[in-house]
Amino acid sequence: MPTVRTILEEKGDTIYAVDCSETVYRALEVMAEHNIGAVLVSEGDRYVGIFTERDYARRIILKGHDSRTTPLKDIMTRELVTVTPDTSAEQCMALMTRYHIRHLPVVEEGRIVGLVSIGDVVKQVIANRESTIAELENYILGTGYGR
């Protein structure tokens, strides 16, 4: 069963973060530059929240705020739902469904070591299922052994 560790090994553990004193616009620039849907929000050397495309849509656009002047700390999501590297991809999907979120910070030994998205998780689950199907087909057909 694939885990978050497997996902991070394949995609990398790069964490993009923006300081909470920066503007929403700056966070959007970072997200666009790296083609990502969320950034962690930091204060000094610690993470204090997350900012996502959904936060932008619901807390800036719909409320009529200006992304160039609104500080990230005013609209970021403060409560983080986190996972560990040993969390299974299926458990990630269950958490994302339960909390209606698309990104999970990965915590190991009390510090954030990565961030996984719903796309990362689904990709891993599909790859695992395809591998299982191929193994079962080889078993049934008696192929793929002893080569």
C-alpha cells in the first residue's frame, strides 16, 4: 500500500512558503511561478497556516478584498490537518474528503517535511491499482515469471 513517504520520494519534498506579513498577491505569484495550488504560511522559522486557491476564491474575490493590500495572515487557514510519512494514500484521501481539503502538510518529528495534494494522492493510488491489476493478469495468464 503506497504511503506519503512514497509520494514525497517521487515528487520531491520541496516546500513553498510565504511569510504571513506578505500580501495575498505575493502568495499568488509564488503559486503561479511554481504551478501549485497552495503555499504554507510561515512566521519566522515556523509554519502558522496554509493559503490555497480556495482561500483566495472565498475570502478575497467573493468578499471584494484587494489581494495586493490584504496581508496573508488575515485570510490564511490556520488549522492544519496533517499527516505523517507513514500515512497511507487511502487515509489521505479519507482525510481530504472528510475535511473538504486538497492539501495535507506532512509532519515528521514535529516539523513539516512536505506537502501532498489531492492530485499527488490520486496519482499514487491509480499507479498502485494499475500495478496490482498487471500482477494479477500475469498470475492468471502464467506470464511474467522466471524471466
